[in-house]
Amino acid sequence: MSLGLVGRKVGMTRVFAEDGSAVPVTVLDVANNRVTQIKTQETDGYTAVQVTYGKRRPSRSRRSSRATSSARTRSRRASSST
């Protein structure tokens, strides 16, 4: 089984080994990962997990989630227009 990370490159730095030698390393931001699909042996013929990085665009979110956020926007607009 292989293991991987999904993230954004922040930069480079160095880590010092016990013998004093400097080892260059890449710094990754792996926050905001979320599972988008779970593949199972029964339905897909193999087992896997699909992950993504970052925030979900409102156009790609579920209708119920969008309704909650748009209701907040409407209430703010109503209170600011009076």
C-alpha cells in the first residue's frame, strides 16, 4: 500500500542531522484536507480513499449547505437596508 500527502508547498528549509550536516527539506501545508470519495471492494472492485485540498467552491457544495449560507446573507442584507 502506498501513502501520499496532498498539500501546498510553503517553502524550503534545512534540518541538521546528528553529525552536523544540513539536509534540505520541503515544507508542506497539509491542512484543509477532506475526503471526497471512498471506494470499496464491493462497489468499485478496489479499495481506495480520494482526498482533496483546500476549500469547496460554493457552486460545488450541496444545496442544503448553500441554503444555510444564503439565508445568512439575506438576513444581513435585510438588516442593512433598513
